[in-house]
Amino acid sequence: MPRRCKTGQFAKKASVFGMNFHIMTLFPEMVMSGLSTSITGRAMEKGLISIDAVNIRDYSEEKHRHVDDAPYGGGAGMVMQAGPVCSCYEDLCRKLGKRPRVLYMTPQGKVFRQAIARELAEEEDLVFLCGHYEGIDERALEEIVTDYLSIGDYVLTGGELPAMVMIDCIARLVPGVLSNDSSAEIESFHDNLLEYPQYTRPEVFHGRAVPEVLLSGHHRNIEEWRRRQSIRRTFERRPDLLEEANLSRKEREYLAELRSGGEPCSDGPDPDSGTEGKGL
Ligand code: 9D3
């Protein structure tokens, strides 16, 4: 069944392999403007994904289009009412002819990770529910939400940015969205290691030379150097990731050397020098 898009015309279904993102929000322009830019925007133009933001306010049955009210039991702020949220979802389901998963953006949710993105990328349709005010009436959540998701332990003003973050992350997993070149990297996730440093012309910048090994043309040495840089960076910046890393015997020895404070990098200038001791 063809879907009616925002302009009221019938939209073409994204494609056999494509993915449809639906966002229920009070700020549809915010989400659409952010995601219409850059790679996700290009993917929409190519018909690889579709993104439609639905204004929950359109489902208010009040003459002043209110969608919130004071909390029962008292307390600060306003609560989004169950009626408009549920009507909005039911209307979407009627148009789609199915009842897709509903991801509620909430600081109380499970923290979004790459593994969750991979799992969600298997779905054809996903609904992102964005709250504002002091949250949404629990009965609407009980009725329609399948997954509670957060993007991390810090406080934002609403669920729109988290929805944009997740959609950006999931969209790049949809076949065709990234160039073939970049797609190759999706599968590996580089053994849970951070990426090695990159250099391009000029050969010397502000007195800093490109590590010599990269100019040598010796591919095995380059590969080994990069791998060691990855291990070293991960050790310094994200040691938590090393627990999941898959290292060879030689690489584990190198890591042990780093841990004992030994000479970490023998060739070229220290790519991190000048940044150590500044910032976090
Ligand atoms: C202090 C009590 N609540 C304020 C009404 C907690 C609260 C609820 C909702 C604080 C912020 C928000 C708005 N945030 C989101 O909707 C949100 C969010 C976030 O703030 N951080 C990380 N992930 C997410 S997903 C949705």
C-alpha cells in the first residue's frame, strides 16, 4: 500500500532493501532539517531510506491543540497526554498496514550502542517517540512502546537529538548509504580498537614530519605500525575496550610493554605529543 507523505501525495516505497524511519515529535522541523543534510539527506534522495516526522500536536482533539496537562498527584511541570501520542501511532499503523517497533527516547532507557544499531537495522520500519515536558503519560508508553533507549548519562531537553543520533547511526548500516569504500569498515569495527592516526600532504607541517614508515612504501611495516598505534591509542584513551579486543601473542606483548610504562613507540614523532596533558 502506498504511503501518504507530508505533502499529501503518495510517496514511493523506499525500496526493497530500504528502511523507513518515522519520528513522533512536537518539533518535526528540527528533526527533518538535521537529517535532510549530509549523508542521510543523500540517502533519502536516493530512495535508500525514508524519514518522516509526524507532529503529535496534529492529533490533539482540543481546539487550542494542547497535548499536555498537569500531573495527577501534583508536582512540577506538565505531562504529555496519552491520547494524542496513541492516536498518532494508530494513524501511522493504519497507513503502514503493520505495527512497527516503537523506540521511546528516554534517559531511563538502555544506552544505545553499535550492537543495538545493527539489530535495529534489520527492521523495515522504526518509530521514534520523542518526549518533552516531564515525560509522557505512562499508559501511552505501556500501550505502544517496545524499546526504551537513551544515548548516555547526561541531561538533554528532549528526545529529538537522541532520535537523530540513532537514525544517523542506523541509516549508515543500510546497504548503499555509504560508499563501498567506507562500507568495508562496518563489519569489522576494527577488533574493538580505535583507529590509527592519518596523515596527508604536506610531508612537514609546522615542523611536524609524517612518520617515516608511512613514506617507506613497505606495506608490512606500515600495517604493523598502524596496528600498534591502534593498540596504543586504545590503551591510552579507551582502555575499557581492550577487554574485548582480539590481539595476537606479539600484540599482547606490546600491550604489556605499554602497561609497564615502557618505550611505547620507537619510530617517528609521537603523534599524540602536544595533546597529552591537555583536556580530559
Ligand atoms: C530531572 C527529572 N526529569 C526532568 C523532567 C528527567 C528528564 C527527563 C527528560 C531529563 C531530561 C529529559 C529530556 N531528555 C530526553 O528526553 C532524552 C535523553 C537525555 O536527556 N539524555 C540521554 N538520552 C536521552 S533519550 C531522551
